[in-house]
Amino acid sequence: MAKEYYSINPPASLTLEEIQRVFNELNVRLLSISHRLNLIDLNDQSTGWAMTNVTSDKVLDADSTSTTELADVLGTLIDTLKDYGILGS
């Protein structure tokens, strides 16, 4: 699951109606994130995952890549999923 970041840049002053609208939007976003988190059952964690010789790489050029780069991106993804507890060692 990719991390999502939201930035809020409110104007200097907000009306009560604008504050309510912003609050409602944040509530919708939080409920959406909460729903997605509930879809993950960490009790059914897949174990046995191990990576060696991985160079952290989150960029993949689909037009020009190598087996090594693919392996590094995959290893980075697996390590990240382990960090979040979705996969286990």
C-alpha cells in the first residue's frame, strides 16, 4: 500500500462553512484510509520472505532497465511490505 500524503494550505481566514467543508473532506479521506487498512488481515501474514544483496531502488525505467534493477526494485518492495508487517521473515 502506497503512502498517501495530503497537504492543506488554508487561507488566512475561513468561514464556518469552509471549515465544515474541509473537515468533511478530511473525514472522508480518513474513512477511506481506514477502510483500506481493514482489508489487511495481519493474522494471515505470509512468512518466509528474505532478500539479500538488495540496493534500495524505488525508480524503474520501463523503457531501459536491467535484471539487476528489477531485482532491486522488487527487493525494495518486499522489504517495505515486511516493514509494514504485511509480509514476514
